[in-house]
Amino acid sequence: MARWAVRHGLPAAYLSRAVGRGDLVARLMRDPALRAEPYALYEQLRARGPWVPSALGPVTTSHAAASALLRSDRFGVGFDWSAAPRPVRWALAVGDDPTATGVAEPPSMLVVDPPDHTRYRRLVGRAFTPRATAAAEPLVRRTAEELLDRLEGPAARGETVDLVAAYAAPLPVLVIADLLGVPGDRQEDFLRWGAAAAATLDPGLPFRRFLTADRAMRALHAFLAEHFARLRSDPGDDLVSQLVTAADGGALTDRELHATVMLLLGAGFETTVNLLGNAVVLLDAHRDQRDALLADPSGWPNAVEEVLRHDSPVQITGRMVRTDTTVAGTELGAGTRVVVLLGAANRDPEVFADPGRFDVARADVREHLAFSAGIHYCVGAGLARLEGAVALRALTERFPRLRVAGRPVRRELQTLRGFEHLPVTLR
């Protein structure tokens, strides 16, 4: 209860009051309709200038401002709770539970600054170098083909298939499980645990949903404890075996080890699940572009970048101002929390011509910030790009007449943007 109250209950009440005062950003966080279709609201905010005040702090839709602050060492991700009111600090201390810590809580790499962030990044970065990513391509291709083989029966029978459950979700789960030395037969568990971890990125979760996430987190931590014990007695050549060895040598505490591997498991498939679902829906709505990709498959990498830009899997991030600074003509004082709407920055007309248009041949598309920037640039960005290009090409070539059937269901999240269910017919 203490954990929920501080991390979700109080933020929900705070945001709800702000909605009543007409705060557009608070509405974005609380209104399901706006979460489903945020882009018109982004443009309302953009019309007010590069920085807009909100209950969450100054908010930017500007690509220039977002790029500058994400790359600046004057901003960090850590929050100094020592200045919080005493009841909040008490609740945080009481609610601190290593067996249920999520990906948005320290010592997760998402929410710590250097030197700890540098230490974690150095330990995991070697598994996601360009060479390591290229070496994973045969695994990604084999996994995609095996999953598509399973869809041949439903395709022949003319059945409607949930593409998220049948393809978009299991593909990256199986890949990251293999890369991290985790049993592939735990696929369904990982999907459930990953969805729970993703939900905790949003503030203001209802209590029942928080309980579901909490139970899943505890189950994941329990699995990881058993997995680490197995690898200590029988290590492999995977990244987790290396991290366990590093932990035994003092490079990571047990809690840091749990947080790091949990983040790798979750982040290892969350972005790709959303990327694949968003891409299928966009290409179904722009069939001429899908047909062009069928005719010239060399365009798939650029198409993946355009999906990332046009409908970003991660829509929002935040930073704390560490020292007084000025960004886009606005003075920001130390201790100020700022919010970056990545989904809006990726449609900034100052950078992208006709930004609301989906164009798989867009020339400057790699200017997007879908993977953030600076020291917190997504460590697995290369793997997500590879999975996206391989999986979408394989799916489209195997089932060139695939169509979205019925109404896709968006995930009830603001930070992450993707589909919970995506019904399609394959032939």
C-alpha cells in the first residue's frame, strides 16, 4: 500500500486535480482517449512554444530542445527524494522492497545517473555492439520463420489471428531469452512479467492493476534468483552468465544484478513488440508503400526508422535539471523536473517536412529521437532495428495479402505506445 500510494496513488490524485484546472499534459496522462490518439494534443502544445508549463513541470514538444537536453550533462534521470515531505520519505522507506522493485526504480539503469549508470552500461554494452547485433541476425531470422510456420494453418483456414500474441510479442521474447541464456519455455511468463513491468512506467496506476504488476514483479525476481543460482554452478557464454560472474567479483550487488537483468529482459522486447504492431497497422493503411517494400526489400531498414518516428514506441521521458541552464530560450533552475514528449518531437515540422505524413522513403528519418539520445540512448536500439526489419520483411513476404481485421486495441499506457491486440487475416 505504501509503494502504491507514493508511486501511483498520490500522482493520480495530483494529476486529476490538474486536469480540473485545464492542464493539457495532465489530461494526456489521465484521459484514455488522448492516450490512444495524442498527436492532435501535441500540436496544441507545440503552438504554445518550445516549453509549456504543466503540473509535471515544463514540457517540450521541440525536437531541438529535446535533443539538447537529452545530450546534456546538466540533466539527469535521478530524483533527490531527500527534499520530499517527511510522510513521502517515510512511505518510500517503508515501501522499499527488493523482491518487487520495478524497472522505473533505482538501481535500474533507467533511473540512475553516473557513475552508477556508467558502470552498468559498461557491463551490458558489450552484448549489444554492432558486431554482436549482426551475429544475432540468424537467430532472429530463424525465430521469425518458425513463428510464421505456425501461422500457416490458421492462414489456410481463413482464421483471424491476433498478430501480437502470435508473432509480434513472442519473436523478441524468444530472441532476448536466447541472448540472455534464459529458458525459451518461459515465454508466456516473460510476456506477462514484461507487460507488468511496462505498466509501472506510467504514474497513477489503479490499485488493482498495481497489485497485478506487483505480483508479476515478485515472480520475476524469484525466477531470476533461481536462474542466477543455476548460472553460478553452470555458467554459459551469455550476457547473464557474465553479469553473474561480475557480481560475484564485486562489480554488481545482488540488487543491482536483479535490476539490470530485469531491465534487459523487459526492454529487450517491449520496444520491438510495439514497433511491429504499429508498423503492421501503418502499412495496412498505406498499402502502396507496403507494396513498394515488397518490390524492393532494401527499403525495410528505412521503413523501420519511419515507424519509429511516426508512431514512436516510447512517447514520453523525463529529466531532472542538475545545474541551472537555458534550453531553447527558457531558463531552467536546478531541481526542476522537465518532460520530453518524444512522440511530439519526432513530428516537429522544424526538422521533418510534412511530419504527419507516413513515408517509408523519408530521407532524414534517422534524426528521430525514438531511442532517446545521450548517455541514456537505448542500449538495445540496434537489436530492435534488426528485429523490426527482419520480422516485418519475413511477415510481409510470407503473407503479402495480410489485412488488419476489425479494430486493433491499444495498450492502456502513455509512456509506451503499441497494441494489446491486433486482429489480422493472413490470406
